[in-house]
Amino acid sequence: MAAGSILNNISALGASRQLGITSMGLEKTIQRLTTGKRINMAADDAAGLAISNKIGADIRIANQGRRNAYDGVAMSQVADGVLEEVTSLLTRAAELAEQAATGTISDSNRDATNAEFQKIKDALDNIATNTKFNGQTVFGGNLFVSVGDFQKLTDVKIGTLTAGDYRIKSQSLTNSTLAFNAKGEVRKMIDNVSMMRASIGANMQNMYSIANTLGIQVENFTAAYSQIRDANIADEVINLTKFQVLNQSGTSALGQSNQAAQSVLSLLR
């Protein structure tokens, strides 16, 4: 400033401007320490914010896909457990058909055998229509699970579970001919259900693998997201100390600049 000027205190203006910069830095550092985030607004890192938002979406989508895969496993487990009971019922039906097909059984005993056979048919029909998971019928159509868009793992088929594959069409065991035909039909159904369970088991293993893969992706996405968005606490503590010292020294320097300007007034005494 001009020597002896009392109108413009340039040194005080510079000290004030620098003190404002220091105060802003101190405010940002305190904000990062309290939120744990390096980016608290777009102005902190516009490019980093845009990139991290996309990664954040990937994390949430992959997590949901992982949950979908486990839901698919749970639904498949329900189907597999029910089909185990179906196998037991069909095996008993085949046993009854074998018994009714022999010529050594009396008509009254064959009628009793047929009565149990009819109950088994009714039980199988009930399984077909009443087995549900989360309000959705398990048997009777193609089921798909969406597991995200990563590594082409979209829409994994967990099985075609058609109830007609194990509904017994034979009407009765009232004579040896009908019983013999029913026995052959039921044996084929047992084979069909066994293959169905094998397919369900293979698909469950596939979905376990998908869930694990998505879990690894979530870990990697989260690491990348954290690298961009999260504050480095050690660095911020260092910055906090620096800005606190600068704030104190800047305040002192501003006071000294004002006092230097006032010393000009001593010339008027």
C-alpha cells in the first residue's frame, strides 16, 4: 500500500482473503471428518461423483441380483422337497399297482388297494396345485430369476416344473390289466421326477455359483466406490491440524495488519 495511507490497507485485505481460504478448508475438513465422506457435494469432485454414482448403482443392482439368486435357490429347495414326497407317493402307487396286478389277490383286497391308490392320486393333484412360494405356484410353468447384467448372468432358468408330468392318468386298479398298465405308467413317472430333481439340483448349484460371483463383484465395486467417495481419515486429521494452525496465525496476522495501519495516526499527535 502507499506509504502512510489510511484509506487502503492492502496487507489486511490479503490477510483477510487468505483467512477466508483457510476457514473454508477447515470447514471442509471438519465436514469430511464428521461424514466420513471425501465427496459431500458435487463441487468437491464432479467427475468422481459421476463415476461413483454409477458404481453405487452397480453395487445395489448386484446385491439385488444376489438376493434373487438365493430366492431362486430357496424356491428350488421347496420344489425339490415336495418332489421327494412325490417320489415316495409314486413309489407306493407302483407298489400298490404291482400288488393289484397279481392274480392271487382277492377282489375285496384289490378294492382296498385301489382305494389307497385313489388317495395317492388325490394327494399328487393337491401337490400340483397347492405348492407355492411367496404366493406363486411352484409347479406348472417356467420359472426365471433375474440376477443382474454382469458376465451375461441374466435370466437363469431354474426349472420347468409341469404338474402333468407326475399326475397319474390311470383310472383305477380294479382289475389286473388296469393295475399292470398303471404300474408301467407310474414307473415312468418316477423316472421323470428323478430327472426333474436332478435338473433342479444342477440349477441350484448354478445359482449358488452365481450368488458367489455377484458377492465378489459387490466386494470389488464397493472397494472402488470407497476409494472415490470415502475420506482418508488420517489425511484429514493432518489437514485439520494444519488449518487450525493457519486459522490462528491468519487471525493474528490480520490483527497485526490493522495495528500497522493505525500506527499512521500517531503522526497526527
